[in-house]
Amino acid sequence: MATAIIIVGLPGSGKSFLIKEKFSDGSHLVLDDPKESCQIVDAIKTGRDLVISDPHLCDKQIRVAAIHRLRRRAIRSKKFTLKKILKNAGRISHSETTGGW
């Protein structure tokens, strides 16, 4: 089963930088701020693992709907926030991650 990694963050938060750093090896099909939903549908049809980054996914309703559509197509999804990624990498302290967005 393919996996979609969903990177959530506001514009300018480092989503594209993270993608270039972690996924430039071609292991995943990257959709960085896709303009049309057909781009995602076409990517799903390839059967490859995906990385999807879109600032609209900060909106919980949009994100939940997108994850639901991925799951209907048998795509497992994982959501990452930039805050969570930086915490796991030791770049910010625990106290900086306790507040919500």
C-alpha cells in the first residue's frame, strides 16, 4: 500500500526546504503546493509513495477531507507539522512545541 506523507505548515514555514532536504532522492513523488486536485489523482494512479505539501492543509476541514479521499483510494496517510519534524530532529525544545496553532 502506498503512503502519502502530508506536510502541514503556513507559507514560508520551510515545507519546500524540508522536501528538498529529505525527498530529493526520488524515493517519493512530490507534490509541493499542487494547483489542481487532478495532480493528486494522477499521482495516486502511479502507485508510488507521495509527499504532499500545501498551505491549505493547515485548515483542519480541508486536511481531514483530503486524508479521507486518500484513504478511499487505499493510500495510507501520515501528517507531519514542521513543528513536530523540528522537535524530532532536536531543532526546537519541548516547551516550544506545547502550544497549539
